[in-house]
Amino acid sequence: MAKTFVVNENGKFPVKKVLLIAVIAVVALVIVASAFTVVPAGSTGVVVTLGKVSDAPLQEGLHLKIPFVQSVEIISNKIQKVEVDAPAVSQDLQSISSSIAVNFRVGNNSSSYIYKNIGRDYQSVVLLPAIQESMKSVTAKYTAEELITERAVVGQEVQKVLSDKVSGYGVVIEKFNIVNFEFSAEFDQAIEAKQVAEQNLIKTKTEQEQAIVIAEAEAKQKLIAAEAEAQAILKKAEAQAKANELIARSLSDEMIEYAKVEKWNGELPVATGGSTFMDISGKVIEQQ
């Protein structure tokens, strides 16, 4: 199969013309391509026109721009994480080494401001110094022991202080965590000694309370036994009194005289130098 070549009127192949067309096509393609930009999900685009930053950032999606005149800087608005060590001093002048984890993001409408006034290194310029300052200002309000017992409250307060410091720059604090508090060895030993003393105190108090409970139980048992014994004596006395009453009611004068006779041994009383004697019934008879 024969090949067909385009030749000019002189019978020569127009190489320069073809190359020119190819160059024009490539340039046109580059111009068309540079007229579009894509802002990825979770980001905004900062439009820079010959060095001037636009205040209105581009949102996610496809956008037009002026080729070779405008450029678009992509700023991530996704949540990011930074971990930092933040030394501080407590209210009672205890040295504290704390590990901090902060989740943050750049506000969608703040991308242009941050790019224009701070740049891409806003973490080291704004965020990290604010974390250090916030930790120092808040921990200085609490004693070392309170920083341990009120850790959640301290974390919330530091997050609020930090948010107030960086919100003006367009940085949003999503979450703040105090990963760890570390104190001096001397303080740790003092805390341990205090805990031991408190445990011993609790143990002693518990033992004392138990002794009181046992003593009260024993006293109660003795009281119950005494009351029972008293009741028994009272009932016995009441029974005896009732029996005596019944006996007294059943006795007559004849019965009494008969009992006297039964007890008499048959001997008459002997009186010497006196003027009285008793008859057989036991009555005293006056002698005139």
C-alpha cells in the first residue's frame, strides 16, 4: 500500500509548518490545562493573583483560573494531630513534665488569612507556642496533687484557654488530651508516703470502729441478759407474793391456834421471880 505525503508546491515536505502547528497545539493544551484547578476533598484553595492573595478561598471541586496569572495554593482543612512535651510549674512550685496531644484543623474560611499572614508553618509559629503558654498559665493555678486528682478539669480549662488564643488565627481546637503528668522523684516519694499514711489511718479507724461495734454488741448482750434476769427475779417475787397472799387468805384463827398446838412440845414455861406465865395455848397470863 502506497503512503501519501503532503508536499508543497516545490515538492518538498513542510517540516517547519508541521512543527509550528504541533508547538501551537501543545501551548494551547497547556494553556487550557492551566486554566483549570481541582481542590481536593477536605481542603480549600487560596487564589494568588500575581502575588496578591484573594480573601475568598476556593472550596472543594473544579475551578477556573487565569493561566500564568493566577495560582492556587491548597490548604488542608482536615483534622490534624500534634504531640508536644510541655514543661510547667504547679502552684506549690513542683516541676511538671507533661505530654500533650492536640487535634486541630484550619477553619475553611481562614485558609486565606493563614496563608497570607502566617504561611504554611502555622503550627510552629502559632499553635505550639500557644500550647506551651496555655499549659503554664493553667497549671500554675493548681497544686501538684490537684493536677493529679482534677486532671479532667485541668484538661478542659487548658483546652478553653488554648482555643481562645488560636481562634483569632483561624485554628480550631477539636480535642485536647493530657497524655501524661510526670513529677520529680522527691514528689513521687512524698505522694507514696502520704498514701501509705492515709491507708494506715483508714486501717486504724476501721479497727477502732470495729472494736466499738464489738463492745456495743457485748454491752447490749449483757444488758439483755441483765434485763432477762431481772424479769425472772421479778416474776419469781411476784409468784412468791401471790402465794403468800393466797396462804394468808387461807389461814383462820383456828388454823393458827392449831399450828401453835402442833408446834408445842408439852412443856410448861417456868417463870422465876416474875409475875407472868403462859397457858397451854401460848397466851401470856398476868398474875395479880
